[in-house]
Amino acid sequence: MSALVLGSLYTASKQLTGVGQPSARHAVVADTPCTNACTSYDADLSTLNSTKPVAYIVGSKNMENSIEPGQCVCVRVAFPSLLPDATNANITSRAIYKPVDGWPLDSLMVDLVMEESSDEFYQNARVTVSVSMWPIQDYSSKMEDSGLRIYEGTAQLFDPGIYKVDARIEYRDAQWNAELGQLTMPYEELIIDTTDDNIDLRNKVRVRRNTHHPTYLAKHQRLPLCTSGDASGRWIPRQNLPQHWTEQQYGFPAEDTRVWLPYNCRLRRISHAEFAYHMSMAHPSVHWYGDSNSRCSLRPFIMGGQWCHEPSTHSRLDCLCNDAPRDLFPDDWYQNMPVPHLYRVHGLGVNSSEVYTDLRKISSLPTDPQPVALPVIWSSNNSGPAYVPPGFESCTDYFDLYYLFTRGTLDMYGSYWRRDITAERIRELPQASVVIFQMITWDVAFGSFAHFRREVHELVQRLAKVYPDTEIIYRSGPYWCCRGADDAERKYSRMRFLAFDAYARRIFQQRLRARVWDVSGPMAQKAPEEKRRADNMPCRSAHSRAEQIHIDNQILMNMLLNNVV
């Protein structure tokens, strides 16, 4: 079977600065099988309405007989430079707001959404493929004359069905990139028309059913196990999966019952008990740096999967957007203080006697000989995050987890990587088998991209010096969608998260050969209505819901163990 090469959220399109101004493209994105999918199609401005936004699939008039799985399509969006309801405000904003270098002036969110499929595995699946949009090249003068801005992006489609374009304008004239001292603009998306009233433009494409293609759902269990943490994939309703699959052969379902299935590899369900057992031999010491998003990710490990693990708990506030109650976490965690802690993580969680805050004599710290006790009320769900397979109930195997709260590259509230990440600080700790580094959130909220870019280079140099022979895993920033920040001081926007994250992951990969644990990619592939559910959350933090955190952690557990077990 030939290997599949799939484009990611960041690498499927062309990068340009502003409208019609090409940037150093290869400094930002990499070529993919879809890179040139738009180059053979001219932008025929005669078919476009200069007063009305439109989104369409280029060349779809010639796709009456559909395309094969794995083929690429080109999507374009055209809209007036001045929308009908626009005022001089957006003209003025062009002098105030500037995009991140190399990124588009406007923030467009475009998806190809499966509307229907005759295949039983994909009925009502609403498979969604996000499309990164960039200004079209070589048409700056024509666009200026026509008063239109034209963006394009590419997508590789695999699953059989009919896909339709869903397109929205989130921000215009770089208002998505408010920085320090600038007003954070409210989120007011404009849905772009994708109806069939223009006979020259089509908004749909059909992917043929090919049961022999390696990405066809019935063949999924023949794929190799995932060893990367950033595999492209899609969400499939659990009820659509082949009936002979066992629950251990795929990850946990999301709250809407959909399951994340990568295209070119497969995830297996790993219990926390099995994970701790194998980690004790494969990666006995983990050093983890990150903010409250990391703290949320750590809770399932420290509690043996018992945090917000039952579907009945998913509507609780602590399962939606924060990580209370405190339990084994010291108070200073909830003040976001950079106080280091070390945990001995067993399969059932952490003994209260094995939470260490004085790390000066870590080598002499005792290990509790007793296994973590099963709670009086244990989950009856034998396939959920808290499931303990037979034989693991009394295991005392553990791995050490050192965690330090960090605020990305910023020096704020007593936290600063230059002071906190040093060879002297980790000298007394168990030598790291793997280092996990998570950042982005605080930089996006309170920093400038110019500062971030400088600091990232120096940060990776420090990590290379402190951890010269240790595997580094870069955890992506969270996915942000379809809403404003919880307060005007935070400069959150979807594109700003993408720009900061794309830069950091590229530098980590180039300089540290870091592997990427991508928690934003799967969220970007959710159906448009599911992305917007976040706007109804009772708090507006950048945290993921608890059931999504369990799914994200399974991706990490697979990438850590599937090469060794």
C-alpha cells in the first residue's frame, strides 16, 4: 500500500501578505499534494458579482462525473473591497491594524462539508474539511479594478459523498490581529452566499465511492497505528462504524458521539492503567511546561482518567471550561504561579503522599509502596477514560511527571521561561525521557508577534541546551473559533492563534526536530455548527471541553507508546 501524504491545517494553501502581495511562502508553509491545485484555473472575473460575496469550487462545472478519493479541489471566495453595509471605519482600520507578517489581510473561515452520501458508513456523517484561504496571486491589478478581493485554498478529499462550501468572513482589514494598545474588535461573522443561482459557479463536488482506497472506512483497521500526533483526519458518527469493531479499536467519542479517525493511521484506545505501566519502562520521566491548558490536560493523568469521565458530568462547569475542584493540585496552581511540582503517576492516578513540591532532594523522595486505592464509586463504563483492565487494579508502576506553569514567551506575574527553564533547576530531577512544551495562549492574548518571534528562537536554543539529547514534543495552541474573547484585554481570534502556532511549531520542528501534538487540527475539522457550540459555553476561556481533552490525551498516549509497545 502506498503511503498517503496529507496536507495539514497550515500547509494546504498559499501564504500571501495583504491582497495580491506575495510573501516568502516557503518560510511559512510547506508544499503538499494540493499546493498547485488552483494554478491551472484562471480567475474569470466576468462570472463574479462585484457587489455580492460568493464562495465556489473552481472547475466544478467539469466535475459532473465527480472526482476520485485523494484528489484535490480548489475553492475560491470573492467579495467586494467595500461590503454594502461597510462604512469608512474599515478604510481607517487599514492604517491601524496590520496582519501578522506573511498572513492574509482578511480572516475567512471556509469548510467543505459533506451534505449527503449513499455509502452506509458515511450517511449523515457531515464530514468536514477545513480550507485555509489566501489571496490569489497575480491578479492584484484586476482585483483593484473590479473592486473585488479574491481568496483561494485547496483541499484533498477522501470520503465518498457530496461536499458543499461553507464560507464566512470573520474579520476584514487585519482586524483579527489586534495587538497591545489596539481595540479588540467584536466578532461578527458574515455568512457568504453559496447558493446555486449562478450557473457559471458551482458550490458542490462529489467524491466517488472506492472501496479499495486505503482511506475507505471499512479498511481503517488495516492502517498502521499512529505514531505522530498531527495526523489529518475526520469525525465519523459512532453509529456509522462497522459493527465488528470493538471500542478498543478507536478513540473516545466526542460529546456529539462522533469519533476522530485519521486518514493514514489508526488510534487505539489506551487505558490510563496500561499507559502508566508502559510509560514506566518507555518514558519513566516526563517534564511538562505549559499554562492552564496543560493543567487541564494533566488532570486525567493525575486522576487516573476519573476527571469528568462520565457523559453525565459533561455539562458541569468544571468539565466545560475550567479544571476545578482542586483535589491533588496545590493552591498555587490555581493562582497560575510558576511553582514546580513532581507527581508519581500510577495507572489509577496519584497518591496524595506522592505530590512533591520540595524538589531540592528529589533523589531521596520515597515511593509509596501501596497502589492507588480504587474509589468507593467506580465507573461502570468499561470503555471510558477511567476504565481499568483486569490485572491492572493493583499495579504500582509509575512514571514521574514534573510540571511547571509557564506563560509562553511572556514575563508576567512571576513567570518567565528565561528564569524558570535552566539546567540548574532540572539538575536534581529525574532525567527527562521526553519534554512536552505548550505555549501560544498567553502570547496571543497579551503579546505582540514581533516579541513572540524573537523569543521563540531564543527559547528553542535554551531547550536545546537544557535538554540536548531528549525528545521534545510541541503541543499546539488551542483551537479558537467563532467568538470574541472573554475580556477586551485578550487579543483572541482564530487567525491570530493559527499564525502564532504555525510559527512556533515550524521553529520547534526545524531546530529541535520536535514532534507535534496537534490539539487544534481535529477541532478545526468539526462541522460548522459544532464549532459554534463553544459560543454557548458558560465561560469563554480558551480551554477545551473535558471530553475533548480525553480525546486529545489519547492522541498523545498513542504517539508515545505505539513506537515501543
